[in-house]
Amino acid sequence: MNIKYSKDEDILLLEISDGKIDYAEEDGPIIIHYSEGHKPVLIEILEASKILTSALESKAKINKNTVLTK
């Protein structure tokens, strides 16, 4: 896996494989590029800093409210 970030465009790229991209599907700020065999090749996260900050804040809230029991 190869990870790249474009600060100018605020896009995080996760290269999953070396496969040739055949098509892509977009769901909000996430675009997944697939090979002809329907395997993920590349994941783009648009507005990456906003998305990741929000995810980390949510995770921190969950951890803060979690009570560990033995």
C-alpha cells in the first residue's frame, strides 16, 4: 500500500494495488477506484483534513466515555 497526501488540494490517496483502474464509485467525499475485476485499486478521500479530524474527535469521545471493566 502506498499513501500520498496533497496539502494543496487536501486529498488523501491510498493506493491499494498496482491494478489498472477500470471505474470509480463516489460516496460523498470518498472515491473508490476499482479494477476490471471489481477489486479496489485506489481510495481518494477529499477534504481529508476535515474528514480525519472529525473521525479522530469522534474516536476520542468514544474512548473518553468508555468504562473498562475486568
